[in-house]
Amino acid sequence: MKIPCITDESLYRPEAVRWRERMNLLQPVGDVVVVLPCSMRKPYSSSKSHTIFMRATKNIQEAILTSPFGVCPREMERTYPIQSYDTSTTGDWSKEEIDVTGECLKNYVAGKNVIAHVSGGYREVCEAYLDDAVYTCNDGRTTSWDSMDNLKMEVKKYPRVKTKEKRLKGFRSIARYQFRTPKADLLIPEGTKAVGRFTRRMLYEKEQIATLSFETGLYSLNLKGGEKLKEIGVNWVEIDFDMKTNTLFNPGVINADPNIIPKDEVVILRNNEVVGVGKAVLSGEEMIKSTKGVGVRVRHRVK
């Protein structure tokens, strides 16, 4: 579903506010962050400009500036809702856009060296909120030969992150965003393998934990992933009966994580044991209060 973001009011859409808040849970990998402008085409890496940028920034942490979402680390570019919004990319930014985006960027890159490969309004954001960034675009054209030569020279000053480390960090960043806690790293243990070209099956010790959707860039849990989610302590739904179907109705819910929102992945518990996983239809508070209707669409359950 496309998300239109045309006016400054889009800064306060629930999807944009939630995205910026959860970016505070993510941490860049490596010694330096390269800040880049966004593109009309999504995911950004499919655009002509980012194809050029990525030749210089391989295995370096990239952060893409965009309004109204603030900042998008490269590993998050296929994750909903950042892969589904439409906005103008004229390069002209309002004061409100600069302030909201700047705060998000400042928090994300805190403590890291920054190479800002930006121009126009994107540069205004960096100059207003970053103290010691190095600017590599001095002609207003980020894809020009001179700008790209400057970027390559600056990037050479820093060690590249190992591919394995960067990939693991990326998978964990998605988990942190989706389950709104750094503890979600537990969902993707060291040694987890991603199998598949598009939609990926996340395997640990030959057992599937979750599926990473190509369409949404979010995880769908298997029962093993439900065990991990229980350990993390979020998105739980408690029942007191023997579940026999793949639909959990609200009258059967005795308690739920109040932070659950519709479409969240949840783990269903009975007597503190995992009995199922699925997708929330209502918020956690609504599940508790409702006396009718569906609370969770169950994907897998213990039989």
C-alpha cells in the first residue's frame, strides 16, 4: 500500500513517527557512516544514483536522508513503510522538515564519524545538526565525477566492515525495528542463515525461526521464533484454553502486551508455554477489552 507524503503534516503520520522513534533502537556498524540523499525510486538501491553511490560505499554503513521518515539505514530500505511512501524529491526542505530529520540523523550517527555526500536541503540538514561531518559534494551534483572521486577518497580512510558482520547486523536491525527493542537481537542468533533469493527463510541449527518477507521486509514467525519472542518478552498474548483452530477470538484472551498494534507478529502463550504464533488483528488493549471478534490470525500452533 502506497503512503502519500506530500505536505509537512506527513511528518506526523503514525507510520513516520513510529519509524523515527524506532530508529533510536538501531546502531550503525563500523567506524563511519556515509549520509546519502533519498531517491524517488524504491527501494533506493534500484535507482540510478544509488547504484553509483554503492560502488564506493560497499561494506560501509550508509544512512539515507528522507522526509518525512528522517533516516533510513541501507539495511532497512526494503522494510515497510519506508519502501512504500511517495514524496517529492526536489531537494527543497522546510524548516520543520530540517529540524525533524536532523534530530533523527543526529541521534542515529551519534559517536560515529560522518561522510555527508549530499547537496541542497539534505546538506542543510547535515550542516544544522552534525558538528564534524566531512562533505564530499561541492558542486551540487552528488553523482558527478568530482563528487564521487571525493567520496571514494574519504571512504578509503576507513576499514570496510566484514560482509558476514554487516549482514547479521542488518537482519538484527530489522528485528529491533519490528519488535521495538534491542533485545530482539536474540531472534537472530550468531550463525543464523538466510535461505532464498527473494523471501528468505531464517534458519538456526537447521530449524526455521522466521520468514523475512520480500514484500514487506518484516519477519513472520515460526514456533521456534515464538520461543525467542517469549524470551524477549514482547508481543505476547495469553490464553487459558486449548486452542484448536487457527483463529484466536478475543473472548479467549486473558491478557496481552499493551504495546501490540494491529498487524504485529505475536506469540500466544498458555500457562507460560508457547502454543502458537500469528498476526494481531487488534491492539493488545483491544484484545483484552473486546468481548467478540478476532484478536489474532494464527499461522502456526502446537497440535
